[in-house]
Amino acid sequence: MPLSAQEHLDILVRHIELVREACLLLGKRLMAQGRQEFGRILIARGFEHDVSKFSGIEWDYLHAGPDVPKEQLELAIRQHVRTNSHHPEYWGGFANMPEIAVA
């Protein structure tokens, strides 16, 4: 059975909230250790995480469910990882990622 728009939205928002909470926790710890700017930037990035999933091909196909055609899902994943700097594919591999993207 396909996901409803509400289920899709709930799953996406929950994921973003979990990432935001993790960035806030780590960012505050880094700030307490004297890395104020790094921690602040990490916290800000948590608030921006995966915003691209709310529109376009990512909204249309980047979710679980049997209604998602495999080819479109693969295109949506490719779009997401190549345009979001928290993914190694954006940087051409993990070794090329800056510390803030890894955090």
C-alpha cells in the first residue's frame, strides 16, 4: 500500500528532527570545548538538513513504499546525494569531505 502524503511528511520531519537534535547536542558539546564557531555552524546545518526532500523529484520519489518506481527512486537518490553536502557523493568520496560535513 502506498504511503499517504501525511505518512511521507511525518517520516521526513521525524528524520530531520532527529538530525537537528543530534547536531544541536554535538554542536553544544563542541562549543563547550572551545570550538564555538564550528559548533554554531554544525547547529545551523542541522536546521537545514534534507530540506531538498520537500520538493521536486525528492518529494515525489524519495520515500519508502511499493508505489515508488525503482528507476525514479534511483534518480531521486542520485539527485539528493549529489546536491546535499552531508553526503560523500557530493564531495567525490568520504576522504574529500570537510570536517563539518562529516560531523
